[in-house]
Amino acid sequence: MRLLYMQKLTRLRRLQHQSRLFFSEAQTEFEADQCIITLIKQCQTLRSLKTVHASILVSHRHQDLFFVTNLISQYASLGSVSSAFSLFSAVSHFSDLFLWNVMIRAFVDNRHFDRSLHLYAQMRRSGVEPDNFTFPFVFKACANLRDVEFGVRVHKDVVDLGYQSDVFVGNSLIAMYGKCGRVEVSRRVFDEMPERNVVTWSSMTGAYAQNGCYEEGLLLFKRMLGERFKPNRVVILNVMACVRRESEADDICRVVLDNGLDLDQSLQNAAMVMYSRCGRMDMARKFFNGILNKDLVSWTSMIEAYAQADLPLEAFELFRQMILRRVLPDHVTFLSLIRACSSLASFHQARMVHGIIVRGCYDNQLLDTAVVDLYVKCGSLVYARKAFDRMHGKNVISWSTMISGYGMHGHGREALSLFDQMKLSIKPDHITFVSVLSACSHAGLIDEGWECFNSMLRDFGVTPKSEHYACMVDMLGRAGKLREAQHFIERIPIRPDTGVWGALLGACRIHSNVELGEMAAKSLFDLDAENPGRYVILSNIYASSGKRAEADRIRALMKRKGVRKVAGHTIIEIKNKVYTFVAGDRSQPQADLIYSELTKLMDRIRREGYTPDLNFALHDVEEETKEKMLSVHSEKLAIVFGLMNSGPGSVIRIKKNLRVCGDCHTATKFISKVTDREIIVRDAHRFHHFKEGICSCGDYW
């Protein structure tokens, strides 16, 4: 430590000596100025820069804008925005535009976006006119803040001052509107530009990718190639994000090869994600294996690819290999690993991942929020709340995540209580209201739900969107207020989408309302004809209402259209190994013992009062056969397997990929009672905590 200190001290004294020499020995004023600028740019620490700054003050050159702007720029590049702004404030009475541009850029480069916009507004009030160097930094700040209103005002300045034809200003406008979700304005700016460069095409393609306009992004890229523009790395990265089909991915890879970019590692990393998105994990892994010097992004991209492909075990194995190769993960790696762990719904793995994050001292708000969400999805509200309470700074996403967690687990009152706490310090946004309304829906809190919905625009200026209307329909429908839900849909000011109609159809399934179910299904078939869930729900509504012919007709329609039902399965983790069950599954090594124990268990719960609900056996067969079919649903098989292979008193945790079967829900209540075990079931919509014969949902689901 002493040696290091002495080395630093020697360098500082050498710099002080150089400063004195430069000021004393420079032959001309010009030479002295150049020496000072060289010294400023050579400074790699704040201490050395302040030494040079002091020498400038002694030489009475501190009012020279040439030196001031260079000092401001260097202070900002070293992260001392406060020093930069103090220096700027001391001379800001000058009307020099370059000085203002340097300070605005300093704020933007250091992510002080709010302050950069305030400074721009102050500059305009001071009568200083911006130029084509000012606007790109201001638009970058607007984009990062998603402040489209300020961006529109600055766009007006662009037009008023005649810079709308400047290619750099146009590029920054396209990017700003794209990040603010106004892709149609981005395209209008693009179309009106008299001159375009490769950055223009890249900005527009990126705007399309960010807003889910993938076909438009691909068409624009093809047009760019047709106009003989040579693609660069950035535009290819943007168009790769638009790819959703294997043939498109192959076309992009040919462009990469033709332009000699195949050795670019960022493109190789992006190609992994692109092919995984197209369902070709083999190609993604081939790209990964072909990278000779894998960096952190390579490992993280492949882990993320496995997580998105719902291959969590492969993601964990790759993470293990990464650690063995001594590649240190960052917060992005952990976000991908958390996604994989959430898919697995493994509480044990969640504890392990969280432990690594804590030991690594990763202080990241996004990561902390993801850990809260992870515990929620692994069925532990206790650990989720502990992680939430330990967060140093909570933003609107953190609060919304915890509120949503309470809602998913059926704790509506706790969700509302936390919402009240949040409002004391943070203004809720549209995501928060989705979380609160969903919590009210799951808990049957109708009056509270209405009050929350009505307060959105009235108290917080949040305009309801489609997802909020869907929550209200779901809330009314679950409560059996189907006609009220129908009238609500008729009154909403936007065209109902699949979320709204899907909520109504789901409610019709719960309450066996054929008439409204048919109406909702018809709208859904028009909007989303490829979704198999809509057909299955309508068929089940018919079957449970005794309309077997209509149910068969819907199944036949699915077959004609080539729409395949998603197969139901249940997973359970035992001793760090994941097991998957399907209905009637005999593929497990312990299959004979599982079925033997299942028979005994079903006899025990019958003696306690369980009666099979044959309405959930939707095939047209004899009642005895229906009962046998119900008894071997994947949920029951997984629970029995868990009882056989876990210690007495331990919690059984299972995850169903679809909505849990109503008969299995009833059976699980009895199983929790006769075995004296807590059983946590996560299905496609929510959590059910079974204990001593009672479910946390209160049979309201």
C-alpha cells in the first residue's frame, strides 16, 4: 500500500512540475495554450485535473472559454459532474453556445438526463439558440426519460430554426420517438429526410424492433440493402431483434457473411439469441460453441437463450460451467438466471441464486426487484417480503412487484395495504394499477376494485388501458356479475382486445354461461384464431353444460384449422432434480409404487368426504371411467410422488402449466388434511396454498 501511495505521489509531483515548466517555458501564447490543453486531456484522476486547474487559476486564464470548456469536458469524463457544473455556473453569463453544448453533453454522458433538459430550457430562456450539435444530446435525454412531450417541444425548435434537414438531428429524432413508443412519428421523420446515412436506417430499424413492429423492420432492412447501403454492426443487431422465423435468420446470417462481419463477437452473441427465438436451440448452441474466446456477453446470451426457451436446467448447467471457467457474472447474467429459476419454480434454486447475489455484493435495484419476483413465483411470500424490505431504494416497479405477488397468492387485503403505503412516497403508474386490480379480482374485492379503477384518472392522471379493462372484466366475471361485465365491455372507450374478451370467456367457464361464452369466443376467434386455449375453454363450457355435440364440433374445428391443444403437465423438484408428470403418466421409475400409493390416498380422502367432480372429466365415457381418468391427473401424480420422496412435515411444491383442474383443487384440500402437509400449487394464473384442508384462495378462483 505504501509503495502504491509513493508511486501516485511521484506522478502527481511530476505533473505539478510539468505544469510549472509549461507555463514558464512556453515560447509563444499559442504554445502555452496547446500545452495546457494537452495537460488537461492527459489527466486520468480528479486530483491531477484539479492540480492543472489550480495552475490555470494562478495564471489568470480561468476566464478563457477555450480552457473552461475543456476543463468542464474533462471533469465530466472523470465522473465529477458537480465540479463541471460549478465551473460552468461561474462563467454561464457568457452566451457562447459551445459552452452550453459541452455542459448539456456532460449531463447526458453521466446519465443526468433531467438536469440536461432543465439546462436546455434555461439556455432557451437566456436567448441562446441551439444548433445541430445541441439537439442530438437533448433528444437522447428525452428518449432515456421517455419524455415525449419535452421531445415534441424541442422538435418544434428544430423546425423553427431550420435544422429539420440535418441528418444527425433526424437520426436522433427517429431514435427518440422510437424509444417513447411513437414509432409512426419516427417513420414520418425518416420519410421526410432528404439525406440518409446508415445510422438513419439503423435508427429506424431499431425503433421498429423496440416497438414490436418486426415485419416492418425486416422490410426496411431489405429496402436498405436494395438501395445499396452497406450494413454495419449496429443495423444488423437491430434487424436480428426483428427476426422470428428460421428462414429470416438464415437470410441475415448470409448478409453478415457477405459483408465480412462473421467474426464480430457481438453479432455472434446476437445470432445465438436470434436462433433460440426461432426455436432452433441447436443452432444457438452451435454459434456459442464456435466462439473461441467467450466473453461474459457470450455466456449470458446463451443462458438467456435457454431461459427464454423454457430450458431452465440447461441454463443452470451453463452457469455452472461459466463459474468453473472463472468468468465473473454481472447483474445481467443473474437476471437471465432468475428468469430460468422462475420458470422452474424451484424454491431451493431461488435460495441458491439469491445467496450468490448476496455474497457477490451486487447492489442493483433491478436485480433486487427480480429477486422479490423470483420468491413470489417460487411460492414464498415470506422470503419475497424480506427481500423487498431489505431493498435500499424502492421504485415504482419494486412496489408493483410486491403488490402483484400478494395478489397472485390471493392476499388481496395485504396488496391494498401495501398500495396505501406506496402512495405515501411514490406515484403509482399503469403497471401498479394492473397489480392492484388483479389482486382485487383474485380476492373478490369488488368495491375496492371499483374505487381503485375510478381513482386512476381522477387522482393520479393515469388513463386506463386495455389491461386495466381486462382486470375489471375478470373481477366482475369471477364474482358472477357476467351481465355487468358485458355492459362494462360495451361502455369502454377503446376496442376490446383479446385480454378483455379472454377474461369474459374465462368467467363464462367458471359459471357455465354458454350464451356469453359463445359471444366472447366469437370475438376471440376473429382476433386470435391461432390460440388453442380459446377453443378448449369454449369446448369445456359446452361439455360441462351437457352440450356434447357442440363440444365435439369445436374440437373438430380445431383439427381442421390445425390448432393443437397445449398438453397439460405438472413439475415437481425433489432433491435438486426436476420431475415432469402428464395425465396417466407411467414413465417414471417409481410408476407402480406411485399408482399404488395414489389408490390408497384416494381411498383415504373419500372417507373424509371427497367426491370426484365428474364435470372435469370432459370425455364422453362411462362415469366409472371418468372417475379413473380424474384420479390420474398430473397434479395428483406429482403430489403423491412428492409425498413419497420428501421428509415428514416438509412442504410439497408443484407447478402446473395450465389452470389447475377443479377436481384436483378439491382433492388437494383433502390431501393436505389427511397427510398434515402444506401443499403449494402454482398454475398458469395464480398460487394456491393448501393447509389443513383449506386453500388460500377461499375457493374463489
